[in-house]
Amino acid sequence: MTIARTEYGSGLRIVTEHVPGVRSATLGVWVAVGSRDEPGRIAGASHFLEHLLFKGTRKRTARDIAEAFDAVGGDLNAFTGREQTTFYARVLDHDLPMAVEHMCDMLLESVIRPRDFDAERQVILEEINMNEDAPDQLIHDLFSETLWGGHPLGRSVLGSTETVTNVNRDQVRRFWKRHYAPNSFVVVAAGNVAHERLCELVESLIETGPRIEGRRSAVREPQEPPEPSGRVVVKRRPTEQAHICLGTAGLRRGDDRRFAFAVLNNAIGEGMSSRLFQEVREKRGLAYSVYSYHSMYAETGLFSVYAGTTPARASEVLTVVRGELDDVAEKGITSAELERAKGHLKGSLVLSQEDTSSRMNRIGKSEIAHGEILTVDQVIERVDAVTVDDAQAVAADVLARPRSLAVIGPFDEDAFAG
């Protein structure tokens, strides 16, 4: 597989991965702006804008855009994160020029009509309501807020009912004009795609500036990391299950120990052989869903364990989870656990490469977050290099940090105090 990269004087970057034997291409435009970049009074603006840019441009209506992709059996969508917004399309290889033209037009020439703004506001308020009605999703926003308090990383990507209701069109337009510029764009394609042809297409549609030699692209500069609060927050709801997130601050994405922690996290709570799955579900039958995850940002990360259980057994689940985390923090993981976790990580990575969308996501995330792209073989080498001592050292650091707890269920506010 061949990865090619071109950088321009404007700061725009184009990265492609040619995949022989496929007749499709997945195109993504990664924009280096997310919910953490919003002033608090317009929290949710990045996600709001993601919706609005599908509503039509000077050349095309929203229906024109939808029909163009439907007519070729393609997909067009987007998602917003805390540090980037991504627009993507999957089409047949010969329809890639159409996808490039439409996406560039959307990102730079949308009109954001007042009537579309007001209509989409209602759609997003319904999305917030839907999230509020899904406690297994809401708990993760509550945990971020609990862990980081008023820091921008602690806010929901969706914003709140209050901020979405009060934000106006001019505020969102100014946010768009300020952040949606070539220096914020990484254009990525994977599949049956010719790098030079994609560069020519983008150059004809965006003021890229001249091509430059070497690499001078900047990634997001880390700021002072927020301290993990160690707080406990309970949101009382008449739910059938207690939804629990327990965790702390993880590693920033530039930390060289991230591969060791990926192995550790896998052994703790990813897969059916992980400690949490075995102890909480298989041995004790305390939960159907239990897992851990690690999210990385410029200056910090988030490590959390989620479990959903009968309210009467919530305290028991917490005792077991805390016990496992304490044990790993003190003793690390065994050689057998290490090897299983490595195998799981490597196998999952290689299997994901069967899909051009996964390839596009991997190289796009790597370029915008790290400013470099490791090959699959390089990632595997770094995973293979992790030792039991590496895992124990990073466990002793991260798992000893102050833990925060968020719970949604039929409990009083002080039910888990102390």
C-alpha cells in the first residue's frame, strides 16, 4: 500500500493511500476545529456548523447535494469531535471528482440561510433530547464534565439546550469564517485513488498556495492540562439500570507511552478475555456491558471504565472495578495478558484495513493529530515492543491519579459519597 502526502504554502495538506484491487474511494476533509475551540456562550457551534454545511451553497441546494450522492450510490456524512470536525464521502472511484467538488463547495461556499439555521436548531435540540433519553450515552458526557469541570474538554460536543437555543446565525457564521480556511484542512482519500489527480482537483477548487518541500505543518499546541477533579456526581433518573463511569486523566496523544497504555487498556477492559469482562460479567454476572476506553487530546487524555448494572448491585460493581484497577496499578498485568492484548490490538488494526473508510480515518486522524503517519507495520512494531515492565510503569502512573465517578440512576446525590 502506498501513502503519498503533499503540503501547500497555505498549510493545507493532502494525503492519500492507494489500495489496489478496489473500485471505490473514501474521501475525508478533516478540519482542525472542534468543541474545545468554542467560547462557552456558543458551545455546540462546531456541531451546529457540521449540520448547516449540508444545507446548500450558492451553486447547489441541500436537495441537489443529496441527490448527487444518491444517484451514484455514495454516502456523504460528517462527525464532530472535541478537536476536529470531519466530513467524508464514500463513492466509486470514477465519482471521486464529483465528491471533491461538492465537499469543497460545502465547506467554503455554504450560504447558511436564516430559515435553514432556525430549522436545524430544532433538529439539534431534538438530538440533545435524544441523548438525554439515552443514559448509556449521556453518562460519558457527564463523566467528562465531572472529570474536568468547566474546562472546554469537559463540555458536550452537542452543546447544551441553553447555548443552542441562544446562539445566533451571525455567531456561527463568524466561527465558520474564522476556522474553515485552507490552513485548517487535511484532505484525505483512501482506495483506488491517484494522488496527483486528487491534488490537481483540490488545487482547482481551493486557494492552496504553492506546493512546498518537506514538512512544516503544525499540530495543535498543547495547553496547560486540566487536573482530574476526583469528584463524584450522581444524576438522579428513574432508570432500570445504573450507568457508571469511573476513571481519571489519561495520556496526551504525544506521549511515547501511549502504545504501552493501549496494551494495558486492552487487557483491562477490551474484549471478552479482559479483566473487567471476566470479573464483572463472566464470574459474577453483575453487568451485560462493561468495558474501558482511552481518549487522547493535545495535552491530556481520558481513561474510563463503563458498566451498566441493576441499581441494587451498583456498589458491588464499583467495588470490583476499583479492586481490579488497584491491582493493576500495583502489580501490572501478567505476561499472558500482555501477549493477548498485543494480539488483539494488532489483529484489530490489520482487519480494519480491509475497509477504505477505516483507512481514511486512520491516516486522517494521524495527520491532523500527530503531523505524521505511521505505517501499519510501524504501529505493530511499537505494540510488539511493549514489555510487562512498560505496562506496569504506565499503570502505576495513570491508575494512581485521582479518580472521578459519574452515575446515572435512581440514587440520591450522596449515594456514592466517600
